[in-house]
Amino acid sequence: MNLVLVEHADGAVTDVSLQALTLAAGLGGETHALLIGPGAAAAAAGVPVAAAHVAEHTALDAFAPDAWAAIVCEVAGRIGATAIVAPGTAPATDAMARAAVRLGEPLAANVTAVTPGQPLSLTRLRWGGSLLEEAELRAARALLTVAPHAVAAAPPGPPGSVETFTPELAEADLVVRVCDHVAPPAGGVSLADAKVVVTGGRGVGSAEGFAVIEELAGLLGAAVGCSRAVTMSGWRPHTDQVGQTGNKIAPEIYIACGVSGATQHIAGAKGAKRILAVNTDPEAPIMSIADYAVVGDLHEVLPAISAELRRRAG
């Protein structure tokens, strides 16, 4: 029996959760889903599992990692789950780490593939995605998080049944809670959903230098991203960051401009189908992994591309 912790937003299952369901299916046996908090009941309708368990509680309006961990352990114990799987997002990983401590079991993070058996054979990302590790997991109950965009997403569909319940939560489970959210700037295309992302790195030179990035992104209907060096310099907000400590994205094409291609940055863009790199340095790491590379000054290359796009559109 497998239990998958499913995240949801705006009443729908997230794509990374559907990816976690795909990996869980490879473990064999029946799969159940656990959805927590407001909107979970609506999202449950799109989870293709044998049964969906929906946790509703007045204290779950805000994310509380210990409460999520307690609920995961409660449902896993009730259904006799031998494996617990979750998407490799920050909230789910936080909750799974706490659940592993409660259960006294190891947690394997950033898994990309599994082979059923005892011990369980798995492949996972290490060192910011720069290498793949082949490992064996020996545990009475396997706990896994799935690396975002590493496996195909299961098609959404209705569950066999839906059970709504009120979990038993202790006061200590609610000590750590999210108190506030910093909303990203309104408008534009979301990095999470964008089919095209245009990212600027340190090579852009300044906050004002992002004008050519935004111009090209506007013409392509793309989202604007940036590297960690850019956010550290204060040129762009952290919500725009692509990388291991930022957004994990999976666009059809990723246009990296003035980005060196540090391992931590590439970890966030590994899901991109195609990479176009623009850099003055032909030896930059990003150039070796790009599908297309342009050696040149981005402040000359991007305006030329934008001008050509306008010409063809006109």
C-alpha cells in the first residue's frame, strides 16, 4: 500500500504531485492520496488513486509542517502504508522530514526512479543535481520525495473514493506555522507555468539592464527569471530566482542570458526541454549543456532578436 502526499492550489492538484503519483505507481500495489487544508476536497476529484483522504481542520488554514507530519503518520498507520511518497517541494519535504523522525525511518529525497523490492532500489539527484546516485533503501516503511520534473506527470482523473476526516492534532503540532506570504508582483507570466522563460544572470550588469530581458519576454509571452547572484545584488526579487534555492521550472525553452551556469542554478532548470544560452564567455558552464548557444553581448543580441520578432509580427 502506497500513500502519496498531494499538494494542491486553487482547487486543483499540482503538477509535481501528479509526478509523485507516477513514481508511486512504480512501487506496485494500491495507491492512496492524502490532501490537506482548504481546497483539498475540490482538488481530490482530480487525483487518480484508489482512495483520497482529505484532512480538514480549522487549524490547517496555514501551513504547519508538524501538523502535516502528524497527519501523514496518522493516515499511513491507518491504511498500513509501506511507502509514503511526496513531491520534492519545500513544504512537502519539510513535512516528510518531520514525519520520518516521528516514524524513526530514513527519508530518501530527490528520487527520480524506483525499483520495487527489499531493499528498495532507487535513483536520486545529489549535489544540486550534478550527479545521480544509485542507492538502496532498507526500511520497514519507505519515505520518498520526488525530484520535481524528473518523471512524467500522471494524467488527472477521479479517485475510487474520497474520505474526509478531522485529524487529531496536538498543541505542539501548531507551534511552527506560516504567518504571512510575500506575494509576487501582480501581472506577467508565472515561472511555474511558463512555456518560455527568459532569465538574466550577473552578466546583465544592473537592475536597469533587465529592460532587454523584459522586452524579449514580453514579445515571447514568457516569464522573467534570474540567478541567485542577481537577487543577492538586489536587482530582482527572490520570487524571480531560478535554481536550487529558488524556483524549479520546466519550460519548453529556457533562454539564459549572462548566466554562468552554476550547478545550483542548473538544478532549478533541469526540467527545461531546450536551453538557449547567450554569453560572452564560450567556456561558461551553461554553454556546454545548452542546445543552442550564442557567443555575444546580451545587450546586443537580445535587442536584435526582439527587433526581428517585431519585424516578422508586423
